[in-house]
Amino acid sequence: SAVISQKPSRDICQRGTSLTIQCQVDSQVTMMFWYRQQPGQSLTLIATANQGSEATYESGFVIDKFPISRPNLTFSTLTVSNMSPEDSSIYLCSVNRGGADTQYFGPGTRLTVL
Amino acid sequence: KQEVTQIPAALSVPEGENLVLNCSFTDSAIYNLQWFRQDPGKGLTSLLLIQSSQREQTSGRLNASLDKSSGRSTLYIAASQPGDSATYLCAVRRIGNQFYFGTGTSLTVIP
């Protein structure tokens, strides 16, 4: 299994501000994934973060809005920039681990934008 | 694009009943399929993973099956308990690292 922690667990932010979410994994992984779960919805992949290279963003998500850092093999950050109420969601990081490539998730960051 | 659908969206059963959750996907070219549970306001907990070459996986009271040709998977929960109340999500992984999540089934087990 994988132990993944996220900070903060929740936050309430004002429109127009930015929030950086941290994700820490208990051991080295090649790729880390960032997901968004809007209220009442399922998960949508935002981007894949590889150490030492630019993150790969999914359709509908751009680097200016969701800049990602991946400084080493156990840590990543996702910033939600210039926030609006529509950004209110749970943000989750994820890794693959094991021979079966099981996907493991962090506990999530619940963001509310006023 | 892969689309993943889960039926029903919500299910309420009395304690002790056996139940089946359904997941369907449109593109059979998958690498694996994984079932998760999500408790309110929490992250996802992995329950079972089925590789594309496998038919089923079992863990305790849970059994997941996969029929890749028909684009379907089921999660069978035996002798349901109130602690099983949660949202259950299936996720399909394609070759590479693209995951597609279903819409989830919200399960309530009534004591």
C-alpha cells in the first residue's frame, strides 16, 4: 500500500486568491496524479506530475490556473490560482504502487471559495 | 473517450442483505479496473483491483468481476453491514496512466 498525506485538509478562501496544496508520499514514486472532485460529481484527472519534467495537463485544465511542482520523488504541490466559487471542490493526489499498479489516494483537500 | 457509468446511483438495503453494484465502460481496451469506497468528505480507499486478463477478485465479503468484452464489472457485497455505507466508485485504467472514474453508487445499509 501507500501512505499519502495532504495539507491542508480543508480551507475556505476568498475569490481571487490562490491556494497551494501539498501532497507527501511515504516512498518514491515516478508519477503523481492530481484529481478534482466537484460537489456531487466523480473524480476528474487534472494533471500528471513527473519528477524533473513539466506536468501533463488533461483537456480543460491549464498550467496558469493549476501550476504544479514536483521537486522530488515523494512530494508534489498543486496551486489553484485566482480562485472563483466554481473551484470549490475536493482536490486529491494519487499514486500507483505495486506490481498490479494499484492506485492509492490521499485523504483530499476540501476547498471552499467564497 | 472512455465513459464509465455506475448503476444504480443510490441504493438502500437492510442489514444482512447481499447486493450488487454495477459498472459499465464503453471502451474495452483497458489495462485494469479498480473499485474504491469513499466515505463522506474523505479520500478514496482501494477495495479491489482486477487486471484486464482476470475475471474476478475477492477480498473478504467483497467479490468483483470483470467482463471486458461486454464492458461490465460488478461488485458483490455479501451480508451487508451498516459500516459498508459509503459511495462506491469504479475506475477504469487504459494503457498508459489515464484513469476514468464512474459516477459512483451511494450505498446505505439500514440497521
